[in-house]
Amino acid sequence: MIKTQVIDNWLEKDLINFLHTFFLHLAPHFFSQRSHSEDENNYFYISKLNTYDPFSLYLSSKLEKFFKKNILIDDIYANIQHPNMEGSFHYDKCDVTCLLMVSESLKEKGQFIIKDEEIIEFVQNRLIIFDSKKMHKGVAPVKGARISLAFKINFQKD
């Protein structure tokens, strides 16, 4: 089981600001995401990334350097939540989840919660690495948009 880690200022300032604008205004996003299939009422927006485009591969290489081992990125996507688009507790079907907080820091709500373990404030450019089998959720912001980039990672077996 991997220990939860929080890394601030993971990307260069210009890049994180670009991502914020890109996901909020330019990237196609769809009102179809929910924390798990039984959650019938709590939808929010998703913007999927191609795991093999140069940008995704760049981010994957940064994560590989951190883990110091080969990884497989199963999925990369942005979650975009506005007020009242509440997440619910769920787990992911991979070894590790990495969550990059993309939008500007949120002063009210917007936290990331790992059930029975930790509440992590939403701060722009903060990367959270955690065991995907831990129940977790993102809290909707009071105002503005909460944008996070999720990486679903599996470790390559030797």
C-alpha cells in the first residue's frame, strides 16, 4: 500500500496557468462524470486526454521519475466541478491515483478527502499521490470551478 503524499508546485507556473485556462475554456468537456455508477444525481464535467499525446507522455515521464519505476497510465482526465456538483466517496480500479489540482486555489470548500484519513485543501499546482483503493472524493467549490487532473496508474510488473 502506498503512503499518501502531497507535492506542491509540481509543474512550472506558466504550465499550470495554461492548463487552468485550457480545461476551463478550450478543452471539450462533457456533463457525464460521476464518482461511481450508483451515484445517479451527482454529475460533473469531464475532459478526457489521450494517454499517448505528447503532453500526456510528458506528464507520465514526470511521474515515472518520481516513482523511479516504469508505470502504465490507464487514464488521464480532468474533472471540472462547479458549485453543487458534489463528488461522492469511491475507489479507483488501478494501483495508484495521482490528482493534480489545476484551478486557482479555493478559499471555500473544494477539498480532497481520503475517508478516515485526511482532508487536503485545494491549492493550485498541488499533486496528491495515494493508494487508489482508499475511499476518496472531491468536494464541490462554493464558487468558481474546481479543476483537477486525474492520473490512473498501474505499475509495470517485472
